[in-house]
Amino acid sequence: MTSSTVQPGESTETAASKRVPSGTETPGPIAASIVCDSTGRKSTRLRIRSASDELAAWSSQVLAWFVRSSQDEEPTSCRPQEADLVDELTRAATFASVGMSMVHSGSPSFAGAGFSERVTWVASRCHGIDNGRRRSDRNHEFASFKARLFSMLLDEPVEDCVAHPAEQLLSQAMGMNRSGAQDWLSRLLVETYASRPSLAASILRCVGRLDFGEVGGWGLHVADDALHHSVAEVREAAVRALEAWGDAQGVRILRQHQEKERWLRAYIQQVIVDLSSPAR
Amino acid sequence: MNMLARKISRAKWERKPHLAPNEIGADAITACLRTSGDALSWWRCADEEEDVARVALAVALPVDKDKQKLETIDVALVPAVELESIGLSLRDSEGNTLVNDVRARHVDVVYFDVDRLAAVARMLAPRIRSGTQVFTFTSARVKRLFREAIGDNRVDPSALSDKILAKLDIEASH
């Protein structure tokens, strides 16, 4: 048997078809291994190694496939379930440091009975609640979050070096459901980029003040996107975020960016120097 | 020290796609020139980066620990006489700052009305846009300035939040 690793972007089905050496875990956020029980029956074990930045994306990929393969439903009708499954897995991986183990019987195919049972169990919890009402509740929560955030940002401009009340709102939302909050913020940025760029910049300023552990790869992606905005204020907010997070990938993003405004170009150059300096 | 310095958000002052090149976005006033009692807070300084850095330090962190954020700061300058020439008055007063040796440099500029506020915006905008009398201190520089000021006993570290102290690699003393 040869070792295999589930790679980002690779379908779980493809990954599942690869052979995994017995007793050896594959590297990466999702560890796969073949285990034998006392009767000699083999099964594939998947384990989320840690609550890394990529966790949400990985969980989403894996679980979306689980739902589609174990439930005879159209993908669109599975969306609320997928979200709950991601939440479930994220919570488990976050609060149990060893992560969450899922075992299924049979050959190294992810469509085994164990997985289906697990998925069905979680999905049944979702089915217990009227999906329409759930969607409505989520829409209401999003609308309430948006109204509060906008009100805070419009009432009081984000001032350099001074904490803003909206940061607490963002932190709370992240704490309750990180991937959900990131999704909301992405939506709000898309909504405001064209029509209200100053407001988008304010949102970005608050996002940039969150710890890098809270925003991770999503934050870098958001900042990278914002660097391509036509309004300098939005681009500056992105630079400030990358500066605050101080991540090496952020430096690479800044190095690749072609800035047309002289003052902002000078700022970016200094940030690159600062972040590349060993004595920060 | 014939200049007056004030913290600004530089991006608010730059040209906007929806405005003519010489026009100034209103956000520049609402974000950077928010008066209180028809007065604005400024700091006396010389037109030299080293001296502006002292003022930057004074305005870099609020006194309220819960509100302190260590980040990049932009400071713009105007000559004091230009403010006086449009009918504004300068009143020296003790500044509300963590930096002991610049407290006495604080000035309340008083008697603002809408026209004078717009006039000050028109004084600042060309200076900021040309980059002639505006200084940017990145968060790394601000950190260095704070470390130096704490080393020189110009800033009491107990006045800084634990988060800021951690960023400065200084242990909290409690």
C-alpha cells in the first residue's frame, strides 16, 4: 500500500480511492488511516488533526460530499445540513484537542455504513427543525448582525489606534460560529464594495483588528481581494490588516501588489520592510 | 515650534473618484476634524520628523487602556500662524496623553465655525496630498518609539494595557 494525502481541492472521493498503509496516518489536516478491529475487520479512520485555519474549508469539502453521497437529496436542499455538519465538526475539533474521529466499516470507501449512520444522525437533527424556519432564522440573524455593525460604524468612524465597539461584535460572532461569521462578513464586504466603499473600508479595519488566529486564510483572502479595489481607502484598510496580522503570506501578498498611489506604495514598502525584519 | 500637528486618517484626504481633483471628501472632516465645543485638539511641534515622532507618540494611544490599539498612525502639520490668520485662537492646555514630556505641548484651537473648519480642511488637504507635511509612522516604528519612551521614563508602562505591553515584549507588572 502507498501513502496518500487528501490535498486541498482534491475531491474526497478521489482521495478515498487511494490506499492508505495500515496503522499509518496520512499527513495534513485530515489524517486517514486503516485500522483493524479485534475480528480482523479493516476500516478507514478519518481524524481532524487540529483546528487549523484550513479546517472549515476541509470540513466543508468532506462533509458536503458525505451529505450528497449518503442522502438522496439534491445538493441545494442539503445546504443547511452541510452548514450544521461543518459547525458540528468544527466544534468537536475545536473543543476536543484530539479532534473528532469517524470510523466506518468495510473497504477504504467513504460511503461505508458507519459514515452514513453518522451523517444521518446529524442530518436527522437538522431535519427535526423545519428547514424553512432555519433559513429564515439565519436570514434574520444576518440582518440583525448587519444592522448592528452598520449602525456602529456609521455612528462612530474607525479611528487609528483607538478600539471601536464593532470589534467586539465581530469577535463575539467569530466566537459563536467562526465560519458563519466569516461568511457574513464576506457577504457584507461584497455588498458594500461597490456602493459604500468607505463602509467596506471600516469593516475591513475592524476585521484587521481581529487576531490572525480568528481570521487565518480567510482574512488573507479578504485582504488580497481588497487590495484590488479601485478606492484607495479600501486598499489602505487591507494593508493595515496585513500589517497587523504580520503573517508571512501577507508579506507575499503585499510584495505582489502593484500600487498606483504613491503614498500608499510608500506605506506598503515600509510595512514589507517592517514585517521582513527579524527584530519586529 | 511654529507648527501644529494633528492625527489624521490619510486615506480620507486623498482624491476620490466621485469628486473633482481639488475637492475634499466630507469624511475627512467627520473623521479627522471632529470638533468638541467648537474646538480642536492640536500639538505644537517643529517641522522635523524626529519632533513629529514625539507628538505621534503622544496621540498614538488613548489614555483609556480598554481602547488602546497599537497601529500605524498618520500625523499632519499646519503652521500655527495660518490657523490664527483665519480667526482661530490657540489656547495652551495640558494634553491628555501617556507621554509625560509632551503634555505641555497641547493646544486647544478654538472658535471654529463651519467656514473655518472648511478652511482648515483646505489647508491640510494639499499638504497631505503632496506628502509635504504629513508623516506616517508604521506600527513597528510606533512600537520602537514606545519602547524608547518607556526606557527613558517618558511613558509609564503601567498605563498601557496588557495587550500593548505584550506587543512591546514588556512584561506586565501585576
